[in-house]
Amino acid sequence: MNLIDKKTLLFSSLCFSGSFGFAQSPNLVFIMADQWRGDALGCLGIEPVRTPNLDKLASEGVLFTEAVSGYPVSSPARAMLMTGMYPMKNRVTSNCNSATAPYGVEMDEKAECWSDVLRKRGYDLGYLGKWHLDSPRQPYVDTYNNRGGVAWNEWCPKERRHGFDFWIAYGTYDYHLRPMYWNADASREEFYYVEQWGPEFEADRAIEYICNESGDLRQHDNPFALVISMNPPHTGYDLVPDRYKALYRDLDVEKLAAIRPAIPAAGTENGDYFRKNIRDYYACMTGVDEQVGRVVDALKKQGLFENTVLVFTSDHGICMGAYEEAGKDRYYDEAMKVPMIITYPEKLKPRRDTSLMLAYADLYPSLLALMGFEKEIPDEVQTMNLADYIVGKKKNPEIVQPYYKIDPKDNSTGYRGIRTGRYTLAIHATKGKVDEWVLFDRVNDPAQLNNIAGENPKLVKHLTRDLKKFLQKTDDPFASYL
């Protein structure tokens, strides 16, 4: 065999599937959007959004239609994903900002994240986009979202990046048409702005990392894990290129509102909020969809798709006016349900899974196990390893997923709840005293309009008992209030 043939064989063994098999552990490409509702995929036929690339991806992998986010707001959701621990253990009990900083709300530098596990296994690690796991400190970084009453944005120093060395990221920043970033070696003052829509810029950088033509972004002979954290369709809905807006110019918003009973009437604050923003919300999604398609194409062209675990999801959804709520951190499906597509041709056969309540936070242990590293999952991880169900080896169990909303100033105040296959229960306490029960039957009341807690005391008692067991198991002091 001559030298050229040897090089060809080596390249094939590193990049392609086939008779030679794979010479390395699977890669991981983790793409997440921000506040993308679980029902907003074109292939589901529920919301009138155009997502042709994600629809195709769903046909090539597993689409989980009952995936959820247990604490549907940015920092707590992301901290659960990264640490595999629930909020009372990882201490990210609310969004990271200057108002919560006095209460220690940021991800612990000493936590063993899934990225730390992969780093120990020899992976190259890359992170692109929104991070939002550091508390702002004074003097605040001089960006627009740090100049009001609450500062939001902060630089992440190297020692807090949990193994990610390829780094083009920011804390949180919502001006999507002119986003800002810190590069890997930048100091706190050395951020820069980009005259390009954020998801497009991040997809460009992701493609460069995947292709690695220069050879200096990662080691060709190492497996890699790349996170692409796109901010849209987060608030700032109108900050999306006009070409995507044009696709929804003729959308009949009144017709859409009429078939969604939780949307308030026109002329009301939240009813008008929905009508003002829904077209641009969908436009953001279509724009993100196009960028996802570009990343997937790059993986395929490089011969990496077959041996890559690819995830598309979101940290949470958004009410956008429904139930008189503009925001997200509530127990309604608009906020809790998230899109979830996982492809891994080596192990996953395409299917639509309509029953597994896979949580965003469960991806830490589940993905490690799927990638062959189940034994490396740290003992501190509390979230569920559902890899066997993702693969389809076992019949889906009756899973109970938690719901959280916590007052960072007083952890004895807030909500805890559970979401079963049929019911959503949320219980509120103020200073340790329970003062509200919310119960929805999502089978008979899919719009979640009727709180039936008062008329179903036995069911509330039964579900409360299940909730208490879960809280006790996860060392949550809220259990003592029930």
C-alpha cells in the first residue's frame, strides 16, 4: 500500500462509517434555541410555522413530542442541563442577574458538568452563543442590558467554562441583529459586536469548527462536542432579517388567536402582545431552522453525521400573552413543552415518540449513556438517565417530571409541581406555608383553562404524595411544607 492509500484509509476511518467502522467515540452537536415552544414545528401541524430543515431532521431521528423543561426560564434550565442537578442543589434558583447575585445565583465553578466528563474522555469542546450562567459584577460590562435597574450580561472567565476551549459566547444579550461576543482569549473588556444576525453568525462559526479546514480549531483525531446556543426566538422578536418576516406577512393572526382559547381578546394588553409578536416569533424560528439545516449539511458533507449525536431542543417555551402571561416561568404547556429531536444513525432508528416525557435536564445523563459513558456519570447527578428509552430498548415508563419556580431571596417561597402523562399539579408556598393548589387535566382540558384542584381533593392528595417523594429524594426542603 502506498502513502496516498494509507492516508486515504486513515481519513476514512476517522470520518466515515462503513466496513472499517469508527475509530473514535461519537461526536456531539447540541443545538438549542431559546424559548421555542414544543408544538412549534411544521411537521407537527399544530402551529403555522415553517421549519423544513427540522422536519427533515425529525424524520431522520427521534422526535419527542412530550419533551419538557422543568424550570422554564433561562439560567435555571441551563444549569440543570449542565450540572444534572435540580435548582436547590445546583443553586441556580432563578435567572442570573444583578438582582439575584446577592443570593449566590450562578453555576458553581466546582460542579462537574457533562462537558467536564467529556473533557476527561479526550473530547475537544466548543461553545457558541448564549451562556447565561454567571452573575454580573461591578463595574458592570458596558452593554445596553447592563445600564438599567438590573444588569444581566457578564463575561465568563476560562476557569468557569467547564472544559470548553473553543469559545465564542456571551452571557445574555438580546439585540439579535447586532450581537456581541467574547472569544476564547478575550479579557472582560475585549468583547466585540457583529453586523450579522446572531444565529447566522453562530452557524458560520459552527461550520468552520466542524470542517476545521485550518486544522487549528480542534484535533482531527479527537472526538468533539459542540454546543450552538442560539438566542432567537427569544424576546426581540422583531430583530430578525426581513426575508424571514416576509414569509408570515399574510398570516391571519385573528384566525390563529380564535383557535387558541388561552389567548386574550384583541384590545387587551396580552391579547395585543400576542398579535403584535407572533408573526416575528415564527420568522425567528424559520431563520433558526435554516441555520440548523446548514450545520446538518456540513456534518453530512464531512462524513460525520453517522457518528454524531445531534440534538435540537430549547431551554423552555413562552406564553406570549396566553393566560395573561407574556413570559415563561409558569406551569402551562406553552412554557414547559420544548422541541426535542435526537439523531444518531449508529443507534437510533427514526420514529416519533409521543409518550416519553424526556426533560431538557435529563439530557446530561441520557446523552452520556447514549454515547457509551454511563459509568462516568457523576454520583451527584439527580436528573434521569433515559438512554434506554431514547434508543427504544424498553417500553416507556410512567415518568413524573418536576416543575419549579423559586424566589431566590427566600427559597421557602415559590412553586413546586409535577407533570404526569395526564395531569399538571403546581403547589405554591409563601415562607413555607402552602397557599395555592393548581391542577390541570390535560386530557380533558388540553388548553389548561380549568383549575380542578378544589373539586378533586383525593387526586390532589395522591399527586402531592408523589411530589413529596420526589422532593425528598432530591433533598428539596419544600417537601417539609407538604
